Amino acid sequence: MLRPHYPLGDYYQILQKNGLLASSAPLRADLTRSVRMVSCDSQTVVPGTVFICKGAAFKAAYLLDAAAKGAFVYVSERVYPETTLPCLLVNDIRRAMALMADHAWGHPSGKLDIVGITGTKGKTTTAYYLKSILDEEARSRGRRETAILSTIVTDDGRERRPAKLTTPEPLDLQRHLFNAVDTRVGRLTMEVSSQALKYHRVLGVEFSVGVFLNIGEDHISPVEHPDFEDYFSSKLTLFSRCRTAVVNLDCDHADRVLEAARVCPEVISFSRRDENADVFAGCIRKEENATIFRVRTPRWERELRLPMPGLFNVENALAAVAAAEALGVGEAAVYNGLAFATVPGRMETYHSASGGLTVIVDYAHNGMSLEAILSSVRREYPDRELTVVFGCTGGKGLDRREGMAAAAGRWADRIILTEDDPGPEEVVDICADIGRYLAPCGKDYTVIPDREEAVETAVMEVRRPSVVILAGKGAEQQQKRKNGPEPCVPDGMLAQKALARFDANLAVFNCFPLLGQP
């Protein structure tokens, strides 16, 4: 399917209709000329491009480069005297870019079933659970796998690569949606971040289903959300773009979430506590490394199985079941999809040869997520020592330091602080900041800036049956440092390497016989 090409006049009218034009002066350009591309990257410009000047670090040199390569109009919040190109002057470059991107790719979301998932924790896990369900249904009908845009991977049916952003910028997002339509995947599951909602990345996208998982303090900083209200209200705007809202009745501020969801023609609720919910889970139990629970939906009732530990993941599974219910997915696809679901970097579990030591890798990177996993592990392994290895991002999400410290201080026996995307800050400074919040908990902690060394120490220094949690990085293969992203070994590989050494030492020295007990 060829991407449609529309005349410049179409874009002009879209901006005018949405009150985005900042000047009433006639545009000095041929409105009948076909637009071959809309781009904000001068390296991708071809003749016939409308170029968007976006970003705090934008330079006039980028616009001059675009003009030299064939851009014939630029869109900007200011006029650049360095060029004679006509300027489409707008009052909100982000909204303008999103609407233009949607039109440039032929409004692909109108031809897909898209499920958007937002929340403070669990977005990725829920997205993978739902994708597994939708893929199972697709296979049963002889169709190809569905698409997903997540924190981990971008897979639109044509392009598959590690994700750069949880929710792509509009021009990339609309290209992925177009590819999903073109490859006939039919359905697409995507995480929708608060930043994407606040800065209009999904403006113009039609969501068949919008899932609201939960809300807690996160991304509160001068460069993200100034306060909790801004963060919360940004997430709630997802419902304004949805046909069906899926709401967790167990989340904080559930009444406000439900009130916002009423703009949707249909609302489906889910809960582990309220039996009046449309989708309800009960009889939750752990069986070895699996989680079993009974689910009731408006159409069926049965026991479901998740092939991973973590009682808190029942909430994520329920959200996926409710979204599948909204799409009319059959019971068998839901059962089989969840039974074989896997999520890279989420509750990856590794065991020592004796079974006395378990290492769990999870992406938990804020207070709410870390609280969930540590409290769950404490319930599932009540007699084991609990160690947590974590750090916090530098330069943003500053509220995470207090939240993660509180969770670790409440539940963990051993705490090791280390590197986790320090960005512009020094690792030791971030750890010292976390330490300030650990102090009231009365817990000692160790700082080991090198993450590989921290993991090795956490595993090798256990002295009794233990669980070690490696939190924050999951399956990521880059550390974001001062000079940009640098390669790193994912936590799962670090865990396996450390356990191999642990098993070898235990076999040779047999120093800690208690560790042979499961």
C-alpha cells in the first residue's frame, strides 16, 4: 500500500481548523503542490518535504540543510530570517506536528484496533499479556501476529527494533500505525506514557480501547511533570481518544478515573476486590513458579494460569482480560495466551542448582513498582532473606529516589545501591540521595557503582536461603550516561553469570549447607 500524498492546502486547513495558525498573513506557497513528506529530521528530507522545526535544541542550520535537500515549506513557532522558505507559523508545534503526521500517513488508526495502556506500573507487562492473547486468537484464525509498541520493543509488522521511547514521537508513531495497517496485523497494543499524552504525541490517534491500570507518584521533576496533578490529569486524557475505557477499580483515585472514563461510549471495570466489577479475579494462589486465579467476565468464568511468580501480576493479567473482553476475544485465546505469556525483563526468575537461592530480574523502576514486587516476594518467600539491588535515573524522576528507598527500607533485609541510567549525575551522588531516604527506615545499605559488581556481590555474599531482586533495568542493554547511551549487559545475563559462579563455589567448598535447602 502506497502512502498517500496530499496537497499543502490540506495541511493548511487542518492547522487552521484546529486554531493552530499564529498568523493570518497569506502563505507564500503553492497550496496545490503535493507534499511528498512531512519531517522534523533534516537527514530524511526529500524534494517536496514540509519541514517541522521542533525541539529546544533546534538550530537554524537544520532548516537550511532541509531547504538544500528540497523542503519547500517549514512549520515553526518562529520565523527564521536565515532562509527565504515560506513559513507556516503555528502557536503549538507539538499539536501541529501530531495532526500533520496523522494526515500525512492517511489516519491509519482509523483502520486498526488499537489498545492504549497507561498507568504508573505494569504497562509493559499488561501489553505483553494482551499481545499474547491477541496473537493466540490470530493464530487460531490463520492470521499473522499482532503489533506492539512498548518500552522494550517496537514491532509494527514491518519494522522490529528495540524501542527508543515508550510512546514514539508523532511522525514515527503514525508510520508504525501505517505499517501495521499495510501488513494487515489487524490489532496493535501500545503503551501510552504520561509524557506522550501531555505533549500530544497521540493526538489524532483513535483507540479502540484505553486501559487505565493505576496511579502513583512518578515522573515528577522540573523536566517532566511539575506535580502529581499534572501527571495524573495528563494520563486521564487517554479516555478522550477511546471507544471503550477499561478501568481498575482497585487503583488509587478510582472514582476520579471512572468519572473521566465516562466520556467513552463503553466502560469495562476490573478488580481483585470488588465482586461487582465486570471482570473479577478470586481464588489467587501460587503454584511453584506459576500464579493461578479464577476469573469471571460477562461471557465466561474459569481458572487461568500465569507462567511466572508475582501475585501482583494478577492485576496486569486482569487488565489484559478486560481489554480482550472489549475486543470480543474468545475464552480459549485468553486462556492459552496467558498460559504461554512471557515478558522480557519482567519477573525473570533464575535459581541456583540447589534451589536455595532465587534471583528475580524485574524492570521495577519507581516506588510503586518496587513496593509491589518486594511485598509480593516477601509473601511468597516468607522464610528467605530478601536482597534488593537498585538505583535511580539521573536528572529526572527525582521522586523515585524517595519512593524506591521507602519500599526497600520496608521490605528488604539487604540493600545494594548501584547504577541505573545516571545520565548527567554521578552514580555515587544519586545513591547518597537515595540513602537520605533510607536513613529513617533504619536500614544499612551498600553502594557499589558498577552494576555488574553489585549483582555479583548480591549473589555471592548470601549466607542463607535467599531471594535477590535485581530491579530497574530488566532486559535493557544500555546505560544512559553523561555522554549518551553506552552498551551494558542485561540483568538476566548478569544473574545467570553470578549464579554459575555461586554454584561452582558451593560445589567446591560446601560452605553454606543451608543454601542446599529449597
